[in-house]
Amino acid sequence: MIKQTKGMMKVTSLYYPLNHYIRKKEKNEDIPRGVHIQHTPYEHEIEIKFSVHPECKTFQHIGPEIAPEAKPLKKSNAKKSSKKGSKLRMAKSHTIKKRNKLEKPKLTNCVGLRVSLYKIHSNDKANYLISPKQFSKQGVSEVNFEEPEDCLLREQIFHFDDTICESCYINKLYFNRRCSIKFDYSSFVSELDNADAILMKYALCINTESNQWSHDYYYVDDMESRLNKDFSFLTFGDMGTTNLAKNILHGAYEHKLDNWYDFLLCLGDIPYATSRKLNYWNEWADMASSYTSQTPIYPVVGNHDSHHRCYLYEHWFGHTLSKSSDASHCGWYTFSYGHAIFIVLSNEHPLEAGSEQGDWLVKQAKKIKKLNPKWVIVACHKPAYSQSRTHKSVKSVRCMLEHIHSKYIHLDLVICGHSHCYERTYPLMNGKATSTEKKQYIKPKNPIYLIVGTGGKIVVDHFTKTPAPYSLKRIVANGYLQVDVTQTTLTCSLQKYPTNSLLDRFQIQK
């Protein structure tokens, strides 16, 4: 047990500079980095993921875990090609050794989780979340606030002896090592009222013998069941690791200081890694950790996330939601939140009827139909309908979603990325608009399709000169989409960065 402290608590939030993993060696490599949390299928349980420096001495490995082998060059092509062309093809091929079928690397010392659980009122949630305004240029912010009086439920250190540490080794370069632990705190909060919320202050230690703890992170759980509450979430795609991406994320949370988002839905191309800049995964986690350590994240795999058969995406985000959804890959899964059910799909795997993902989607649609949810929202990276000249509509997505919508379940909203712009359609089916309304929709028969690829990469106006009849809004600007969901309404608001001015807003009523 930890001694209870009284008076003031000092909240320290740390934002690490970019490129500190591979390009710059830290003095202390035993500090957890890139912390983010994800929901599990169980209420009052979270999965905490973090990474450590590749040269961290705390871990001893049985053997490196190698990425899947890329397609080798054909001998005939190699002989005929020039030296310059051969080098380019060799660079693009990324010939890698086959993945060793060895046991997963394990920790020599157990991971420690130091937790303090407080009972607070749901309306006070924002008081215990760190505002973006409090981050200094160096990334360190110290904030003092009064500790909730007589509200401490439990304070304890938990040891996870069986924690798995997975390493990633590509092109003779070790990437960050990822650790994952699950914390179930339902037994500590079972006697509380639904009107209350749980404030969880937690810190991590990857070597309990050295007793080197990370700074404190904060997470608030609204006690109400995820199936019976109003909520709001933040979503955009094509983020990257630029200062623009960081500022958009920063501005999105600053815009909602009164009550933070319940979760973050990333619409693919998350770090925007290229085949020669795979370390962008490390940089993105470092950049977003200040927010993803407090707000659960739900990822979508994009085409720039799929290098080496989505190996790094799986290495980073593979979580229990895919297993609970009976999916064979973490690229597609379903989850429930509030009055809605979300279906997350992968465009980097076949989605046609008869494919593994397509068959899975049909089975999930049949299950969702029995549950009869109020809202069904689909998220994927590549758009079903697009007016972009460079990123056109994807037929397989369009055909499969319209098949699911017409035969199994009513889809309300389909959100995509890929195109670096914003686009909204009328409610439509088979390429034809089925409503003439522009802002207020009352029980529309068909879904509205959105493209929100505005998260950080430079927006480009590649729209066709003449919009299609089904296209309602086409906007070239960086920004973020806030979605507010209640039992009777679903409201989407596109905010422009950096002015936070409202660019588009519409509402669906039931």
C-alpha cells in the first residue's frame, strides 16, 4: 500500500520532443514512453500500452521478432536492370528475413502499475484533465489542484509478472518495444452510484527493482455503462507527425475544455509512415501521448500504416477488441459505446463477398441486427464515395456497405479519410441522393458518407471541377470533426484549424 498524501497534488505531464527514440539516445532508457490507453470489451477495464527505448537493459530477449518477408526481386529483372535502377528496386523491396517462430520475448523484471482511485462527480471531470494550455514549449507542465477530500477509494501498487514485451526488428533496426497490461478496477467501484465518476491517477515502472516511476497520468471513467450514455468523440484521418498535426490535436482538445472527448477515432494513415521512415510510429506515439494517455484511442488501418503486411500497425495497436469481435486481424473489429455500435474496417485487406473480412462483416451485421442499436457508425480509411481526382471512390467498400445496409442493418454514418480534404454527401444509395435536406435529417433512409482527411497532412484541392449530384459539401482546410451522440440525435461539427471556426454542421434525428 502507498501512504495517502494530503493537501495539494502536483500533476506533471511530459511531452517528449520528436525523434528521441532512434535518432537521439536518452540518458535513461528505462522510462515508459508513448503511453496510450484502449478500452476492452469489459466495463471498468482498460488496456494500458507503452513503449521503451530499443536499448532498454531491463528486457532480455529470447530472440528478435522479425517482420514478414517482402517479395524478393526476380533474377531476370535484376540482370537486365541498370545499376541505378537495381538499387532503387532493392530499396523498395525491403528484403527481410522470415519471422522466427520463437517464443515471445519476456521481461526479466515485472511491470509495476501504481494506481490511486478517487470518487468524483461526473460534472467535475474536466477539473482533473490536463489542458493543452498547460503544456510549455519544452513539454513539461506542473499544475496544482486540490486533492478530492475523503474521496480516495484505493491506492495500491500492482505487479504484472507475466507481462509480454514485443520487439520489432526491421532492416537491421530495432524499433520501440511495446508492453501491454490490462487493469480491471470493477471490484473497487461496484458500490458507487451511476452519477459518480472515477478518477484514476496512474504511473508506470518497467523495472520494479530500480523503482524508477514515470510521471503521473490521469484517466476518468464516467461510471455509467458505455451502452447507456450520451457521448462525444473526436475523429480525423491522415495525421502524420508534423507540427501541424500536433497543433490540430492540441487545438481540438483546447476547444473542448469543459468536458473532454470520450475517445479518439483515428481514420488511418496515423503516423503517415513511409517505407523509409518507419520510425514515424515512434514519433507519433511520443507526440500524442499527452492526450492518448487520458483518452482511449480506436485506430483504423490506412495504406501508409500497412507496410510489411500491417506488421507495425499490429505491433502498435493490436488489442483485445479484435479478439472479442471474432476477427482474425486487428485491422477490423466492432465496439459499442453509448447508444451506438461502431464497425471498423480495413481497406488493406479484401472486403469483397467471400473474403475473410467480408464474411466476418456479414456475421457481425447479423449479430448487430439482433441488438437493434440506436446508431450504427462505420469507419474505414478509403472512401466509398469521393470526388477527388487522385483518391477516387472504392467500389469494393461501396458495394459491401450498401449490401449490408439494404439486407441486414441500417447504417447511419460512414466516416473515411485518405483524401486530404473534407467532403459530405447527401443520404444516398447506389450513387443517388435520397434526400434534399442539407443540415437537418429526420430518420433518413440511407447513410451519409464523410471524408475527414484533415488531421495534419497538407490539404490539397483535387476535387473534380463539377461536383456529382450526391456531393453536398467540399471543403479544403485542416481541422477536426466532433461527433456528439445522444439517444435521439447525432450531430457532426467540422472545426477549422487554427481559428476553430465552424465549417460544417449537420444533425440526424431519430
